[in-house]
Amino acid sequence: MMETDVRSREAAKPTAAEQVYRALKRDIITLQHQPGASLTEQQLATLYGTSRVPVREACRRLGQEGLLNGRPYRGYSVNHISLKEIGDCFDLRLGLESRALELAAQRATTGDLDRLRNLATTEYTYHDWDSYVEFLDRNLDFHIQLASLSRNDRLVAVLRDLLGSMQRFFFLGLDLGDFASEMRSEHEELVALLSGDTPDL
């Protein structure tokens, strides 16, 4: 029994590449690495306390997600954010989430909606960047959980990738104004609509 538990813990432990991927992605999203910044594998290996191999794998994944751009023999650069990219992403998100909501309205159970309702209450503190990071994690979780109620795994996978790549946009937007209560209300209204309830005004 103990050997099974040990194997389970080892399987659940993220690899070095996964740890670097998460840390580097978080630092790009929160602008610790600014758009246009040049990064080398050795620099990142030193920063995140690992070798260059897991760094290379993490950078490959982030390149596929549109956050990094590989430059032969020169390392990587953090991709810039363009208004066109933002517009394209929001257009795609609108179509995907609208379909996910249609399916969720047909397939979600009461238990599903109770769990989603708990996630809908999260807010952030204006001008508190640590609070922004926590909020973005929970906000992403809310939207992925909502999409999962569609019971369409491919739709969920595409939305997860899209929303993950949009985290930088969201982070920048949080500091433009205090929209915490407004965003919470929007989430609660979505759950209410899926539940067939009339949201409180």
C-alpha cells in the first residue's frame, strides 16, 4: 500500500519542465518579463534553478501558446501585445463561450451549478498585483469549469488554451479601473441564467 502511495505522489509531482513552464508563464503574464524582452536558456535556467533542457521544453510550449518567439542562436523574446491580437482572441472567445453556454444550459446538473456558483464570488483588490494573480487563476478556473459543463472535451481544450494565452490581456486590464464587483456580478448572473433563476439586481 505504501509503495502505491509513493508512486502516486511521484506521478503527481510536476516535472522540472512543467515547473519552469508554470513559473515562466506566470512571470510573462504578470509582466515580470516585459513584452519584447530577450531571454536566453542559460539566463532562465539560472533564474528558475534548473538545467537548460527543461527550460527548452517550457519555452517550446510557451512558443506554441504565442507568448514567446524563438530566435535561432539568440534565445527567445517575449511576444508583443497588439490590438489586432486582442481583438482576434476576443472574437474567437465570444463564439466558443457562446456555444459552451448553450450546451451547459442543456447539460449542467444542480451540483455542477453549485460548484460554479462558489467560484463566481471571487474578486480582487484594485492596485494589488498579488491579488490580481490570485483572481486571474480563479477567473480562469471559473470559465474552464463553465465550459466543462458543455460536456464537449474538445471545446473545453480549445477554450483552455485560448483563455490561458489571454491572461496577459486580462492582467493589464485589471489595473485600468476597479471592476471587481462588476466582474463578480457578471459571473453570478451567468450562473443564475444557467440555473433558470432571475439574477438579483
